[in-house]
Amino acid sequence: MIDETLTPEPTENPETQTQPEQQDAPTEQAAEASTPTPEQLLAEEKDRYIRLYSEFDNYRKRTTKERIELMQTAGKDIILSMLEIADDFERALKAIESTDAANNSAIEGFELIYKKLVATLESRGVKAMEAKGKPFDVEFHEAVTRFPAPTEAQKGQVIDELEKGYLLNGHVLRFAKVVVGE
């Protein structure tokens, strides 16, 4: 008599029995690979924190720079209107100098007021540009006209300045209107 319980039953395909076990193994490995380890989670959060911190730092620097620039150019419109007054003073002083100066005290008064206006503008960061005799530069000069240069050395140079140019804290406030030699 043979004990049938001890012998396995023959199956048609012995590989089918092991296939379910093999299929379970890759899914468990994939599941283990897809769940990040605590170290990976910590590294991702640390990277996210560093990026957020650097973005905020860049934002803070940019807004500080914009605020400083705004404060430096806050009165730009008022300063531009004051420059027109300074131009008028310069024209008046030139006109008075060319005439007989019978009233020296009035001329000195005009000069004092003009110097005070210029000093006030300079204290606010306004600086006059020197253009006459310098090479023409489109960053600072506006060519009103071109004129034949009296000498070869004056070609491309500013021959005459029709209206002064001004800088406000290093930035062009008003371009100098000039005559350029050809």
C-alpha cells in the first residue's frame, strides 16, 4: 500500500506553481523601491527648504534695491522743473554780463540765488555734465545738429552745448543737447 498523501499530485505544468510566487516578489520589490526612505524624504525636504530660502533672500534683496532706487529718484519731476529755472538763471546771467553792469548789487544777487539753487540740487544728487570738447556719446548727449569741424581733431567731438545735461545719482536725468563736429 502506498500512502497517497505523501506524494504530490502530478500537475500538467510544474512551472505554474512557482509563477505566483515569482510574480509576488517583483511587486514587493517595486513597492519597496517606490516608498522613499526617511533619508530620501529628509534630503528632499532639505532641498525644498534651501530653494525656498534662497528665493526669499533674492526677493528681499530685489525689493530693497528697488526701494533704494525709488527713494533716490522720488523727486525726479520736481528736479526736472527746477533745472529749467537753473537754465533761465544761466541765460539771465549771460545776458547781464554782456550789457553794461550799472547795478552790480543786482547781478551779485542773481549770482547768489543761482549758486544757492545749484548747491541745493547738488545736495539732492544732481550733477551737471561737462559735454563741450568731449567725444560724442549717445548715452549722455542728444545731437541737435552736425556742423563741419573747424579742425580734424574736433571730428566726432561736441563743439557746442545748447542745453546742459544732468545726472541724478549717476543716472541720466536730462540729456545734454549738443552740436557735433563732422
